[in-house]
Amino acid sequence: MPSQSFAPTRFGDGDAASYWSRYNLTDMLTTLSTKGQAVIPESIREQARLKTGDKLDVGYINGLVVLRKRVPLTPAQARALILSGRELPAQTAEDETQVREAVAAVRRRRQAA
């Protein structure tokens, strides 16, 4: 994805068309149901090789809802991930304090909202 972080505030913005075209979006439309469900058009499912039962990661960034097919780690990737964790320095009491403080700050912000 492009590194530029411009996001139009509404579809009528002058640069909106160029913004959306950089992300290869289509003019297809789907409607969100009362259960929060949306149908992914068949042509998009085919391009993304999505099949019934596939797991999708869902995210939100710069005004876009992003769906990404979850691909399980291969045994080699899992092993590399485990081994890389062994190279990390041991956690100190100061680290634990910083983590507790960061979690408390997030909780305060959420309660204030």
C-alpha cells in the first residue's frame, strides 16, 4: 500500500477518486445486515481465492475496512518465530512497570470515552 496517509473526509472531495483508485477499489456495493454481515461479491471472492469457511482477519486503517485471508503458519515459520523469541532479552521489573502503566492509561482513555 502507498505510504501516503491522505484519507478523504467524504466521497465528494476532489482527490477522493485518486485516493480510492490507488487501493484498487471497485464500484461494487454491498449492504451491511442488522447482524453486521456483508456479502463479498463473487468476482472479489474469486480474485482473493476465498472459499466457504475461510477465516478472515478484519482491520480498520485510514478509513478503510480491510479483510485479509488468514493463512496458517508453516512449520518452518512457526519454528523461526519460536527461535527468534529466544533471542529477546529477559523482561525486567522496570519493563513490567511500564507495561502496567501503559495498560492503565489505555483503560483510563476507554473509560473516559
